[in-house]
Amino acid sequence: MKIIILICGEGLGHTSRCLALGKEFLAGGHEVHFGAYGYSKELVEKTGYSAHEIPSEIKLIGKAGTLDFTGSIEATLKSADLLGGPKLLKLIKDIGPDVVISDSYYLGMLTGFTLRIPVYLILNQSNMEEFFKNRGVSLRLLGEVTRMFYNQIFEKVDKIIIPDYPLPYTICKKNLNFRGKIQEKLFYSSPLIKEKYEEVELIPLKKPHVVSLIGGFGYREPIFRKVLETAKLDPSINYTLISGPSLDPSKLVDLPENVQILKFIKDTYPYLKSSDAVIAPGGHGTIMEALSFGIPILSFPDRGHSEQENNAEVVEEEGYGRMLSYSTPPEVVLECIRKVLEDEKYRNKTERLRRLARELDGPRAVRELLEKEFREKSFK
């Protein structure tokens, strides 16, 4: 098959799982093209692949740990490329793919429908109208229009790939709300992870060790400062903080001896495998990576970000870690870290998910699904 993978550039989790799929399809002998924008495109290229520039769809902005919803809408509208549709149409026509895989990139799906190419949607949230709740009448109406638009998209795609564990282990289950025949299109692939646990080498980290994977947004800087204050309270626990592409580690001074800060790196898996716990936002991709490696999570979801808050709630409720907030004082953060490190129940549960991820092998499952459906359509 000739496949184009189109990536929503907001959140590195979209990019990471698309890279996992690209790697799997290439290993299976298929031709793969990536379409991306912003730091998502940069990450694809840093990984060693080429990527076509595609129009951006949304821009997320925030301040001090809170997603600025209205500001994000304004930034998205200001950056909108009126010629984006025709440009993407020409790109896909020139490539001539057999399949369009879209990770939450809706312009790509519309283009695929126009060209009558099979479209597979990767999605870990279907209730996007939740973003518009309690934000006034005009935004609530916009949320209703959004829901109607997404439902029409869901009806037209060939399959909806949920990059998560099948029920009852699904982390994003509170963010899914499919009805009627759309449910027949769902395919729970299990996590789409670039590196297999067995292939990643351990690195020497002082134990016990907590790794912080914050992501790409500077407005999450308060987590860094919170972790630094927490680290000072107990020198026996060691920390590695990995900064995102828009966060400057040089701003953080007076580091305690039990903390190291690393500039944004493309391969965090050795640190993940070697850690005893992970500090992360509530983003789905990072949670999937941690659980696939059997690591308990301390989750700081962005304020006002219902999708992340729902993910973190499931982590807490299922005993895979703890849900914290930007207002949690360092003393309480430390007690939560100690609890996760000392109580074997957390590690036992996440180890179970590590084994399940290995057995289900998400990238392989998606490749086999598309190969099977492509063969069936070819014989018709």
C-alpha cells in the first residue's frame, strides 16, 4: 500500500503514535508519507523521516497551567490558511495514496472523502463538545455545531482507531461517546508506541527515580517549579526533568543535587524504562507510553482541559497512579510520590498493562487491519 499519515500538530502524543505506525508500515514493506506542521513536523524530521508541510488546523495556547480556550480559538482563526484546502488536495492528488490515515486532522479526512480514498481516523476523544460547556451561550451553540460536524465525519470514515487498551482497561473511556452504527467502526488497537519495551536499554539512574515528561507547552512551567520545590523536601528521591521544545531550562536556577534537567530529547524511552514513576500532564499519548512500560503516573492535567482531566481521573480510579493539580502543594506532591513508590499495588497494576500492551502490539494490529481491508477491497 501507499499510505499518507496526516498529523494534528497540537500535542506531541499525536506525532509519537503516528511515528509508531509509520515505522510498522515501513517494516511491512509499504510506502509511507507523513504530513505535519509546526513542531510536529520538526519531530518527524528529527526522527529521520521526511514530512510534507500541511496547513495547521488548531493552535492551543495557555498561561500558568491553564488552557486559554478563547485565546486558542482566536489564534486558530488568525492563523487559518484560506488556501489550505486546495493545497492539501493537490498534495494528496500528487502522492496518490491508497489509504489516508488521519490522527485527529479533519481537513485531511475531508480531502480523503473528496478524492474517494479510504480514510482511517485515529482518535482518543469523541466528545469534543465538552470543551464548549459552561462558556456562555454562543460557545455552547458552537459546541453543538461541532458535535454535529464530528458525527458526520465519524459516519463517513472507514474505521475509527482508538489507540488505547480495549475495554475495560481503556484510559480514555470517559472521553468517548459514540452512538448507533458508529460503534461498529471502532477498533481498539492498544497503545501505539514507537519502541517496544524489550528493545529499549536501561540507563543508570539513581534510585528511587522520578522522570518528568511535561511536553511542549511553556505554560506548563509551573509543574517544573512545583517538582523542584518537591525535590528539595526529600533529597533521597531523585528526579530527571525533560523540558519541552518551547520551554527554556536555563530559566530554572538553584537546582537541588537530586535533580537534573535535560533539554528536549527525541528519545525518552530509556528514561521511562529506567524510572520508578513518571510525572506527566493528562495527555493521552504520554500516559499510554508510561503504562506500556509499566510505570506508575503522577498526572497534572491542564486546568480547564476536560480531556486531560478525564484521563487523569481514570489513572487515579484504576490505581495506576495519582491525579494532582497545579494547586497541589509540594508537601502533598511528595506524599503522593512516596505512596506510588512504596505501595506495590501501583506497580503491579501498571506491570499488568505493560504485559497486555506487548501481547496486543498496537502498531502490528493496525497494520494487519489495514492490510486485510485493503486486500478485501482489491478483490471486489
